[in-house]
Amino acid sequence: MSKTLFEKIIDGEIPADMVYEDERCVAFRDVNPQAPFHVLLVPRKPIARLGHATEEDAPLLGHMLVVAPRIAREHGHEDFRVVINNGPTAGQSVYHLHLHILAGRPMGWPPG
Ligand code: AMP
């Protein structure tokens, strides 16, 4: 199986502006930011999309939801939005699960 784009970033084969790393996940700035603060939080495990996660992945997903606010807070953002696009109709373009963490501007609702 060929590596996903995000596996290549995790393995250091493609450069990225890393803001967080631990044994289970990494976070780096989105190359095409949609807010003043826009970071992607990515599990090292290459789950293609949220809908492919299993019960076994629950601790990893929980960990990421705990880490996301910490990353936002460390960059001065108490308020932020977390987005997961699942599948093409929902806007997913990279098939390696990732949380978008967006902050630094007012967020509209409903999302586009
Ligand atoms: P999604 O459309 O939800 O799959 O999100 C994929 C995100 O990856 C988009 O917001 C892209 O801007 C971002 N992206 C694509 N290539 C890179 C890259 N090399 N480094 C950082 N972010 C990227």
C-alpha cells in the first residue's frame, strides 16, 4: 500500500510546519488555512476516514479530542472549531483521518 500524504509528513518525507507531536498523533499547520489558526491533528495510524474507525480506535480518538483543545489553548485560542470531513460529499480530500482545528475569527453557522 502506498503511503498517504499525511504518512509522508509524519515520516518527514514531506515538510510541514509541526506544532505538536506525541506517540499517537501529530499536528501541523494546514497549507491552505481557512482561519488565522488552522491546524490538522492527524493520528499516526492511517485510518482512512472517521467512518472506518472501529471500537479499537476509541482510545486514540478520545486522546485526539483531549489534545485538540490543548493545542488551541497553547496558541492563545480558548474558542475554536473542530471539523472532520468524512467522504467526498463532506469535503474530504486526504484519506487519512484528520481533525481540522480552526480559530482566530468568528465562525458562521451552518458551516458551508
Ligand atoms: P480535507 O479536505 O478535510 O481532507 O482536508 C485536507 C486538508 O489538507 C486541506 O485543508 C488541505 O489544505 C490540507 N493539506 C493538503 N496538503 C497539505 C500539506 N502538504 N501540508 C499541510 N496541509 C495540507
